[in-house]
Amino acid sequence: MKPAKHIQILLDAEDSTQGEYRGCIRFDRTGKDTIVVSCSGYNHQDLYDVEAALLKAGCRYDVAKGIQKFDRVCGRTFTHFKEPKAGA
């Protein structure tokens, strides 16, 4: 079974952004239909690229949880998304 388009974007981003000067994109689920995407450092270009691709794939920002919030403790920037409805 092939993953949903937005999940494939995230999997590809995790693979392609590894390296010393890359954004080291990671993602995880934070709820039934919400995901969080993060990058190493503060607002890396790789995060902007992934956000644009996710928005185009039907995801929407979860404004209540945060858009590009930098966590000083772990040194990563986090953006939360609501996933597109199944079949959309």
C-alpha cells in the first residue's frame, strides 16, 4: 500500500535533508489527524520547502499549536499541520 501524498513528501524530506548543512527534517503524529514537522536550527530553508509542499498537498497549518516555533532546549523549529481528509 502506497502512503498518502503528504506522508510521502515527509518521508522523502527526511531522506533528502540529512547532512551537515541540511535541515534534518523530522515528522511525527501529535493526534489522530495532526502532524508536527521540525527542522534542526532556526527556520531552515528545508522547512519552508516542506511546508510549501504540504500546503499544496492539502495539509493546513494548525495555528493553535504553532507555526515555526523555535525550541531553545532542543534547538529545533516546529510547525504543526492538520492532515487532509481521507480521499481529498
